[in-house]
Amino acid sequence: AGEGGMRGMLGNKGMKLVNALGPSAAAMLRTYASIRDGVENAALSVARVGWKLRNGWNRDDNNIDLISDGGSNKKKAKVNLSRALKTLVHVHGIQLLLSGTYNADPHPGNVLILPDGRLGLLDYGMVGRLSAEDRTTVAETILALSDNDKAATARLYRDNGYKATTRNGAEPDDAVLHRFASFHLDRIDLSPLTLDDGTTVDMIEVLRSTRERVVPGFVEEGRRLGGLLMGVNAQAGRPISLAKEWRPIATRALRDSNQ
């Protein structure tokens, strides 16, 4: 899905730009494209078990029809798509932050919407695990992102081993690290970035000129799961702030860790 998704999202001119970017920028955009490419069916691949969205589905309509295509036994069912997506995000937040054992590959083909609106979660062949310490770090990062606290977000990344450098070898400032963390655990935001010194820069140029040097496990695991969930919601026309959705779970995780 990588390059095909990139081309579909950016077009040929966009691909030329990506090819000119450094590996960090290209990898991040490629990840985003693969997420979008993998969720073409906003019904979360329910066609896998004979259900599909009716033709002409309106993205503004929460109550969507699922139509069985299982031979002559035609059936219809209505489900609330927003509720289903929120449930998907909530369940994986509990797995990641409270359990520490979670489905590390919740792509749309592994999620079913059942006729009564419940979700069926499939294929736990790729399971991730986070230590109690890493769960605490992710929970604290979620709260910092939810509060838009750039200094706290950057401090958490630095203190827990994330390292990156700019083209001249300098360490990125708080605003850059906060934006990177947002990509990982909150939302995709390619808008211009205001640096700590007040300078406004193009985000693509920031990506192009910054290299990740050390990526700790909590970032690698969190951004894969977070990216997939953000992508599913975006493709369904319901973009979210993952940090705000997970804030209550992160608060509980921190409270439990202190008991």
C-alpha cells in the first residue's frame, strides 16, 4: 500500500517532492499514505464477511446501511458509524494504556461491524506489549498533547530516549518535538509550525531537515497503533484528536499506576 497510497494521495508532483525529502519525512508521509490506502472501505472492510456499504453512502450520515451480499439471502442493517469508530478507538486505548497487551495490527480488514452495530475484532496474530513504565510515559504524553502543552510533551520525549537532529546537528526545539508527538499520538497536522523563537516554518521543510536518531519502543508502538486509528477515522470522514479521545483512559492509567 505504501507507494501506491502515496501516489494516490499526493499525485505525481507530490511524489517528486517526497522523493526529494529526507528519509524521516518520506517515511512519515509514506506511513500516512499507507493508512489512508488501507481504509478505502469506510465500513472497515465488513465486506470480508459478506457485508458492504450501500452504493452512494453519504459521509455526513451517521446511520449507514450495511447490505449483505451473501448470495440470495439479502439482508439490511443500520449502524451508527461514529459510535462504531469511537468504540474502536476506545477499546484500543484500553488495550494499550491499561492492559499493555494490544492488537498491533488493527487495520480495517481485522475489524468487522456486525449487523447489530457491535464490533468484531479479528486476528491477534501480531500483538504488541508495553511495560508498565512505557504505559505511564504514553499516558503522560497523551495528557500533555490533550493540553497542548508543548514543553511537557517535548520533555517527555527527550527524557525517555527519543532523539532527533536538524540538518546542522542541533536538537529540535519543543515545538518540533510536540508536532512529531502529535503525528504519533494525536492527529496529522501539516500546517505551518511556529518555532520556539517565533519563526514560522513550513512543516514539510521541518520534516525534510530533521532526522530521527533514536526511537524508543513506546514511540514506535504508539505511533503505529495511533496512526492506524487516526487513518481509519479520517478516511470515514470523522477525523479525531486521539489524545482527547484517550484522555480519560490515560488519566485512569496514571491513577492506577500510583496505587
